[in-house]
Amino acid sequence: MSKVVILNHPLIDHKMAKIRDKNTGTKEFRESVSEVGGLITYEITRDFQTVEKTIETPICQMQAKELAKQIVIVPILRAGLGMVEGIHNIIPTAKIGHIGLYRDEVSLEPQVYYSKFPEVIKDSVVLVVDPMLATGGSASKAIDIIKKTGAKDIRYVGLVGCPEGVKRIQDDHPDVAIYLAALDSHLNEKGYIVPGLGDCGDRLFGTK
Ligand code: PRP
Ligand code: URA
């Protein structure tokens, strides 16, 4: 079954309070989403494999370590874009793919409109990035698409999840670990996470 990690970190909780507050404006919302993306990255990368490499310090030769695998960040458009800069600041060598999905407002089913990945994705650690894990339909569909590239080491990175979304990933993709800043109570009748933060894409891009 998928590993689920809820960060429970004071710095992340502090920034999440800003993100959740309906009175937080677009600029501060966008900056905080990106910053939490960066903070979560420390946890995601904790078990990444390293390989030894001989380097020379100004004093002598030594065996240092570097990441064994390439990292690919795949934001789910639109809202996933908000976390990319923060993650990329922590892993600047990461390559970036994109998946365009939106949730049909009535059926809540994900509709795919775009996908493009770097060639190295097959042998990379893939971070699927989307702030909101609601029904889990969008994340599950995105992971289906990424698996078709041959990628095997896939992790989901989000801000707010709920039991329904976590269960959907665990059922559909038990091999995919889930990292969240917070796990909320439930979904409302319109498919929004409660208490959540509202519509993340609209708040990031000022579309409502
Ligand atoms: C939001 C969010 C997720 C999806 C989560 O995107 O960013 O992608 O909903 O819902 P789910 O778990 O029920 O699938 P939305 O469809 O609003 O598109 P947007 O990012 O373009 O605003
Ligand atoms: N998408 C959002 O942006 N927010 C939710 O609460 C659920 C899905």
C-alpha cells in the first residue's frame, strides 16, 4: 500500500495558515505555495539514493556523494505550477514535464488536454506535483499517463489531501508514495476539500 507522509512541521503549518486564509492575496498565496513546495522537498528526498564520486577539496581528495538518479518534476496544470519554482530551487538539476488536466465541474472526472515529458523520465525519480488531492481522480490519471512512459519511481507531492483522495491513489497506485503538508477532514458535495483552501488554481492565477 502507498506510503503516506503528512509533514506536520511548524514552518509548513505556519505557511499553510496563510495559504488557507481567504483574506490572503494572490501574491502572498503564490509565494507561500511555492515555499511550501520547497520545504516538502526535504522530506521527499530523504531516501534518495546517492553514488560516490571522487572530488578534490582545497585540502585533499575525498569520496563525496551525489544523487544517483535524475529527478523529473511533473506539475499537473494549472495549480501544480505554483509549487514548481520552490521545488526547483531545492533541486536545480531537475528536469520538468507537464500534464494538462482539468476536473469537469459536474462529473468531477479529469479531462486531459496536454502532456510532455523529458526523455530521461523513464529512469528518473518522478515527482507528480499538485497542491490539491480531492477525489484523487486527477492525480490517478496523471500517474497513469506517467507510467505509460515506463517511469517506475513515482511520488505524489501535494499541499492538502483528504481521505477520499488518499484512498483513490492507494487503490489505483499502491506503489506511489504520497507526501502532503496536511490531511483534511472530507470532501463537500461540490468536490471541494473541507476545510481546504478553496480553488487553488483560481487563487494562484487570480481567475476568480
Ligand atoms: C484542481 C487541482 C487538482 C484537482 C484535484 O484542478 O489542482 O488538479 O482539482 O481534484 P481531484 O482530486 O478531484 O481530481 P482543477 O481541475 O480545478 O484545474 P486547474 O488546476 O486548472 O484550476
Ligand atoms: N481543487 C481545488 O482547487 N480545491 C479543492 O478543494 C478541490 C479540488
